[in-house]
Amino acid sequence: MVDERQAELERLGISAADAEAWLAEQDPEDDTEDGPNTSQPLVIWPENWPVLQLFMRLQTQWRFGGEGKLLGLRYDAAEIVIRQMRMKKRRRLFDQLQEMEHEALEAWDEQQQH
């Protein structure tokens, strides 16, 4: 998978040096079993806040297949939450939600392999 984070940050108007520095801070330095140091607060950019709210409200709306395989989010539930919360930019929001879903599914699959 190609990492396009730097290019995306630059498209948002962040200088290449600032984007590189910020991304370096995001990569965990601790690869122990306990994972990275989580004592620092998680920073959420304002433009990502709506999709994070949506994703968190859908935390009980995952579909599972046979043998407990995680399949993905229930999009009908997402549509209901988007309407009830009167969220704007619905197409963009849905695209972002699918990106988060994809990453969550990859993380779930990786976790299941260990």
C-alpha cells in the first residue's frame, strides 16, 4: 500500500518539512508487545472529527460472517446515523468512513493472525 499521507498534508497547505516532521511524530517508536507509548493525547484534526464521530457511533454495527469473520460496517446503520446527526458533506463523509472501515478490517485481520 502506498503511503500518501505526506502528499495529502501538502495538498492541505502544510509545508513539506512540517508534514514530514508531523508524520515522524506519528510513527510509533516502541515495537514491543505492549505497543507504542499511549500516554500522549491523540490529536484529531478538525476536518476528521465528523467521520470519527460517525465511526464511533457505529462501533456496534459491524457485520460478521461464518466463523466470526469480520465483514464490514452495516451501511444502512451509517445512513441512519448520518441523517439523525444531520451531518453535512455526506458523500465525502461516506468515503472517509469506508477508508476507516478498510483500515479497521486490515488491523482486525492482522490481529487475528497473531
